[in-house]
Amino acid sequence: MAVLVLGLVLFLGIHSVRIFAPAWREQKLQQWGEGRWKGLYTIVSLAGFVLLIWGYALAWPNAADLYEPPVWMKHVTALLMLFSLIFLMVSQVPAGRIKAMVGHPMLLAVKIWAVAHLLANGDAASLLLFGTFLVWAVLDLISVRRRERAGTAEPAKTGPVRNDIIAIVVGLVLYAVLVGGLHVWLFGAAPIAVA
């Protein structure tokens, strides 16, 4: 599990600088410039992402089972993942009505993704991976709300409904691709339980 922990520390650590060390982040941005900061951010993020995927792949097969979710819970997970992917796509396209209504669709997508996977996986590696992401998303949302109240974060903008339609369609396509075999190929687990 050491590789998984290192991956989580790197990936979520760099994504948490704005939460826990905003003054340090601003100082580095001014010293280095945005390009150099983004370069470091990208390198650390990618290294952490690779390590957490590799670490989870190493830890998952031998991880102790802490609880055994009922098989039907995997169907609940599959439904929740549909919404998670749609919110993920909402966060990536220009603002529509949903982005303005939700405010932070990426964080919502991560929270739904984490909860969904905790409902379907009861092993220690999954609890560590998905539980850590859930805690991070909650802390990040608290940080964003604090910056909004202080007036240092941009408010969500509203855009045309066609942007929502694009996000929903792309989310549905991504969901179909994952369920159709990409999830098994990438992660070795069927996302829809057969039982």
C-alpha cells in the first residue's frame, strides 16, 4: 500500500496547496510565474496519478476485506457513476445552466465517484483510495466556499442550455464506453455486476 499512499500524497497534496497553504501558493506564483508553477503542478500531479493507479493495482488484489457490500449495491454504484460522469463533463465544457446551479461540478463529480465506489468496494485499498478522495473533495469545497465568501473566488456563470446538452451527451457516451469494456480494460473490474 506504500505506493498507493505515496501516489495519494503527491496527487492530492499538490491539489491541496490552495486549501492548506494559499499564501505560499501565491508567493510561488509571483516568484516563479504562472508557467513555471503550472509546470510543477502538472509534473507532480501526473507522477502522483501514475503512482496511485499503480499502487491501487498492487494493493487491491491482496487488500483485506473490511465489509462485504451486497451485490445490488454495484447497481446503485453504476447509477451514481452516470451522474458523476455527467457532472465531470459539466465541469469541462463552457458554462450552461447546470454549472451555475451546482457551482462546483468537478468537486460534486469526485464526491459522487468516491461514495459510489465505497458502496461497491469493501476492501482496505478501496477504502483508502476512495475515502481519501471523498475527504479531499469535502475539504476543497469548504475552502472554495470560504474564498467565495471572502470575494477571492469567481462566482459561477450562466451560459446557454446547449452547453448542458453537450455535457450530458458526452457524459452518456463516456459512461457507455466505460460500461462497454473500457473499465474492465483499464481497471480489471466489471462496473456492472451480473447477479
